Amino acid sequence: MSVLPASSREWHLVARPHGWPVPADFALRETPVAEPAEGRILVRNLHFSVDPYMRGRMNDVKSYIPPFKLDHPMDGGAVGEVVASNAEGFAVGDHVLHGLGWREYADVPAQHATKVDPELAPLSTYLGVLGMPGLTAYAGLFEVASFKEGDAVFVSGAAGAVGSQVGQMARLKGASRVIGSAGSDEKVKWLVEELGFDAAFNYKNGPVKDQLREAAPDGIDVYFDNVGGDHLEAAISSLNVHGRATICGMIAQYNDTEPVPGPRNMAMIIGKRLRLQGVLVGDHYGMQQQFVQEVGGWLRSGELKYGETHVEGIENGVDAFLGLLRGDNTGKMIVSATR
């Protein structure tokens, strides 16, 4: 066994946020590190993920995933190196993907860890383009939205971890037009010039409905919603007959303290015979092998690109999460260990 550190830092939720989270809702605490018990491994986290869905877990409400417990370490996707093992099949030096992020060292049940190969792809990609966000994009577009060649696709939050993949996947599969929205002119430029979107717009520059109509004068067939609010209302107006919308996230209203009124044009759903369907990645792990094979091929060929925003140091984990909610990231937001 290698020499282990005496302690590990980990982020705890100490208060339920009301509206926008603030740094005082969190505490960085130290906990002792011990040798792993039988069937467990100790992992030094190299990267951990911060994701929009985590905001919902900070509320004490029943949902599809349990809320974070107060005064306990938060969790989420992480990749790291095994530094001690008491489990068959895992050796010191192996790299693994697991669900105990937000901490420096994780004591992980071996059955909840998956070996990953840093030679095949950078470790951080297993949290993004080859991980949960990538599979969300893949399943949400191809299975939930029933994408077919020739569809015109609009993606909101298109410069984020999921949205940036949705647009490229649609283009690679023969979309007639791919449109994205983002929150800065720099991100809009990245979508068009680097990722190959046909059009993109900064939603802060004018009404979304007007900008979308200009970008898609012939309407859209698929809408991938990461934002909600005025974007969903605009998409309903622009969707063609038998259009489909995948409802993946509604980050625009995650921090609202009052109920948000729904789109004012929902009667259009009837006349256009639209289908709006939510997506949770956990329902689609049956696509995992197909996803990794196809997306891995696109990555190797250079046809699919990805962005990552790295924040260095666990002590900056909450700042990274708050930045994610503000839209500071391009692509996947990741907290990386400082070596």
C-alpha cells in the first residue's frame, strides 16, 4: 500500500439555497483518510464535474434523484487514480470513473467504479463528451426527439456541455440546418466557426422569438431545450407540424423563488401536433455501447469537437458551480486537482 494522506478536503452543503446559491451555503471541510475496507478502493480525484442538475439537488424536495444532505459531502461524477485497493480487479495506478466527486479523495465501493483508459481519451472527457452529458445529447436527440435526416434543429444553451454536442451530432447525421443560442458573442462565434452550426445568436441581443425566426425562416423540426422560459415559447412558435422537443433542462428558472408562468402559446401544440418529452439520461444507459462506439469514432476522426472549461483546485469548486449557473463556461465545466 502507498502512503496515504492524513486528511481530505470535501465540499459540504450547509444551508438550502433560497434563489441563487451563495458561498455561505457551502463549507470546505477536512475529513480523515483511511485504508479502504474490503471491496472498496481509495481514489485521488483528478477531475470532478459540476452540472446544472445539482442545483435541484440542493432543494429538499422529492425528485428523480435524492437531494444533497446537509452537512454531508456532495457527490457527482469524478475521475481519478486508485491510490489504495482492497478490491479484486482494481490495482493502485488504475484510473476510474465514479460518482463521489466534490472531494479530494473518495472511498468508493468497487462495484460503483468503472475503469477508464487515459490512452484512449483525456480523463476529463469521461465526464463530458464521452460521459453523462454526451450520452444525454445522443439519447435526447436520436431517441427522444426521433431525429431524422433533413430535420432542422434548434438547440438552446448550445455552448454548454450537452448543447454543443447536440448541434454537432445533428449536423453529422444530416440535419438540414442547425441553429444554436448562447449567452455571449464569443460563444456564438465558437458555435459557428468551430463547431459548424449553420447559425447562432446571442439571446441577450434581442427577443429570442425574433432572432430564432430570422435564423430559421422555414421553421424547425426539432428543439433541444436546455433553458426553458422564453426559449421554449419561441421554439413552440417556430416548430413545424409534427415537430418534436426534447426537454433536457430549464436553467433559466432553476434559481427562481416563485412559480414561473408557462409558455403563453401552448395552444399551438394542438394544431401543430407537437411532441414535447422530457429526458433523463438514466433511462438510456442501454444506448451506452452504441454511443461510445459512434461518438468515439467521431472524436478520433476529428469530426466532433468539444469544449472544456477547467477550474483549478478543489477550493474553487463552489466558484466553478456558481460560474456554471451564470454561463461562464464554454463546453463542460470541470474542477481539476492542482498538482
